[in-house]
Amino acid sequence: MTRVVLDTNALMMPVELGVRTFDELDRLLGRGEYEALVPEAVLAELDSLSAGAGEEGVAASVGADLARRHEVVAHEAGYADDAVIEVATTHDCDYAVTNDGPLRSRLQDAAVPVICLRGRNKLDVTRP
């Protein structure tokens, strides 16, 4: 089964960018053909951001709800971006989902293919 690790902004895309993250993953990888992993630090970041007001707070709240529907995994890293890289490389992940430019570069340096936004509301794979 294909494994993907999701970053904070990937889980906030439905509200912030109008991207149906999991519908897009179904389109790219096949419905039921992948397992989504969420690092604990990503969920913690979403929970923290959801306490805020405005669109970011709503997006984080929706993201946290989405995250809890998938496997939340433990890791050693304390920072969400570091946790995404750690989980991607230690849990045999085939892809990482993020729209964060610096994280995308770090993942590609670690030879992890990245699924990110292409165009207005579609996700696509970027290979290292």
C-alpha cells in the first residue's frame, strides 16, 4: 500500500485554497490505495492554530478534524517540518504532501517525492 505523510498546510488547503486534499489524493493515487500518516507535531500545530480567529483558525480546525481520521504517528522531532521529514524517511512513505516551499526542497534533498499544488486546485507529484 502506498504511504503518504501530510504536512500542516496540506491539511489546511481545503479551507485556505479550496483544494479537496483527499479527493485529489484519491485521483492521483487511487481511492483506498494509500495510507495517510500525520505526524503528532502536525496535529499539535493544527490544534494550536485552531485556537486562533479568522480563516486560519477555521482552516486549522478543519485540518485537525481531517488529521484525526488518519493514522497519527509518533516521532522524535519536535518541529512539524522536521517531523514530516522524519516520518517520510522512517515509515517508508512513498510521498509527502505539502505546499511549503522550503519543506518541499528538504524533502526532495532526502529523495522523497512531493505531492503539491499545481495550478489553482489540483495536486501533482514532483519527483526529486
